[in-house]
Amino acid sequence: MIIVITTHGSTGDIFPLIGLSVMLKKAGHQVRFATSKPFKKDIEDAGIDFYSVPPDWSQSDLANWMGKLQTVKSPIRQLKILYRAALPHLEESIDVMDRILENADCLISSYLFPINGSIAKKHNVPFITYAFAHNTVPSRYYPPYGLPRLRGFPSWIQLRWNRFAWKLCNVAVDTAINQTISRTLKKKGLPPVRDFFSKSAKLVLVAVSPSVMRPKTKLNKRFQFTGYCRWQSPEIEEIDQRVTKFTEGAPTPILTFGSMVYQNPEDYIMRLLNHWPEGRKLILQTGWSGFHVPKTASNILQIGPVSHDQLFRHGSVIIHHGGAGTTASALHAGKPHIVVPHIGDQDFFSSEVIRLGCGVKCLKRKWPEQLFKKVSQVESDQRFQTNANACLELLKNEDGPREALEQIEKFASESKAG
């Protein structure tokens, strides 16, 4: 089959789908990976065909928009900002996707971009969405994350409330997207977005662990938990040597906030230095944060781009923002977590880490002052490491890319037959 995969965002939105693409190619399928240019090298280095899709943003452009999103608390408003940023490029993006879909047999898209379903339908191509988090999976047995569960009420009231809450969220998200891009959709002959959560596609690949993360309730069959689809960039030997020399082989706390952007990174670093003991080592991966550790802070090692798997093996505890990809990496490393949520579904993943008993949460506005206390808490309580090890053992029995491959092939075959 010729399979088109498309997504936009940061590495957490791209790398899992590179992992899926590699599996699809190994199975004999041709993959066209459609996204923005900053990830061209990563995709082609993995042996996958890259197709450029507007907006033609640089990494600094992406970081700029990520910074703007972090100033807004409401997920609905964040989504509107995301679509408002893409709006000037939307017509061209639709035209490009039309060309990329020529002769294609299947389109797989990030769940954040439901308009791709309408484009696929126009070309009579089976459409699948890919979800990085399971808080987007509706059920009558629980409400959307962040809304009250009505515990203590009669079960019939809870069930009715849960169904109503999901319908309400569907309407709210659909309205937010359509208010922003409906004119462009109409101009391009595409219908408005409908049922963002409940019916984004006939098959939704929920790319988190079924044994660790899947809710223990009945879910609609369109939502298939595959396990994580992970891809890591090649390891860099000199970084391993540098980290080992710094740590002297001892497990060391690692701080990484991925694509999170700080408007005043110097202030946060100074606050951290004022509250982190001079004799305690810390590894800080800068990512998009803008953090810069002064040379005088010899107890803190600053690291640039490097794969999570290579870096996290040196960790005693992983301090991260709660992004889907970073949470998965910390789980696969078998390390305890300290989660500092910044945006979107990161607070949800912090709650999952707490539920699993393998970490704690720290507030963003106070993390420089609270970090050492949190690290001491996690390192001194063996239960966090024990639970992290238990999660790792469960993950060893899963093969997300293989399960996703089987679901895609089955769905494409049934769609063709139907």
C-alpha cells in the first residue's frame, strides 16, 4: 500500500509517527511522510520519503508559537490559536495534501487535524487518526479530563452526566475550529469539522500502553490501544562519554522540558541555582527552553539534542514536562518521574504518573524552588522506583508499531472490501 502519514508540531508529534513509518516500510508498504521542513532530516535519516506541507516554518517559528500557546490556560483557546496560526497557510496546505494523496491507499493523521478526514474522503481514501494521549477517548463511564466525576451520585446520574459532558466538549471543540477556519473549508469545498472526540475517524490508533494506560472500562471499538510507537535518533558516543565523566557512573537527576519555551529563561535558571545545592549534580537538557547554565555552576551539566533512551539511562529521576513522548521515554527507561506540566495534556499525564505510583507533580511556577525537595522525596522513597520497574516490565511485553501495523492493514483491507 501507499500510506500517507501527516502531522505537525514538535518532536513529540513527529517521532512516534516516524517509528510507525519505519514499521510500515519494513512490512513492504510505501510511506509518504507529510509535515514541515524542520523534520526533513530526521524523517529521511530513518529511510522514509519526506513531503513538505505548509506552513513552511523553521524551528524558531515553531518555538515562537509554542511560547504563545503556553501563555493560555484554556485548551479550547490553545486550539484556536493553533488553527489561527495555520489559517494563512491552510488553502495551500489543502492543495498540497491533495497532490500527496494521489494514488494513495490510506491516510493517517494526527487527531489534532480532523480536516484531513474530509480531504481523504474527497479522494476516497481510508482515513485513520493517531492519538498521542488517551484523555481524548470518550466513554460513558468517565467525563472528559478536568471535569467533575460526580462521585457519590447515583450511577444513572453519573452516566448521563458523562455522556452529556463528552457531547458538550465535542460541540465546544468543533465550534472553536470551525469559527477559525470554516470560510477556508467552504472555499475549498470541504465540510465543517464534526465530532472531534467521538468520531474523528472509523479507526483511531491510541498510541499509549494498553496494559499501563488503558482505562478499565468498555470503549467504542473504533479506539484501538496499540502501545507506544517510539523512534529515537542515533546515539552519540561522545555525549555518553561526557555524561559518564560528569556523573562518575552514579545515577543523576535529569531535567528536560522538551519543546517548552520560556520567555525569561535566565530568571528560572538563577532561581534554580539559588535553591539547588552546590554539591548536588544535575543534568539539564536545554531543548527549546532557552536555558543556559553559567560555567560557574560546575555541578550542572548542560546537554543539547540527544535521544531520550541514551540520556535517561544515566538518570536517577527524570524531571520533565509531561509530554506524551517524554512520559513514554521515562516509562521505558524504568525511572521515577517528577512532572512539571506546562500545557495541554501534560497535566493529565502527571495525574497518570501519580496514579501509577512512579512519580510526583511539581507546579511550573514554583519548580526552581521546589525541585531539590521533590528530587529528595522521590529518590528516598523506594516505592517510586519499584513502581517504575513494574511499569517497565509490562511495557517489555508490548510492540506498539507491530500492533499498529496489524490494525492499519486490517482496516485498509476491510475498507477496500466494503
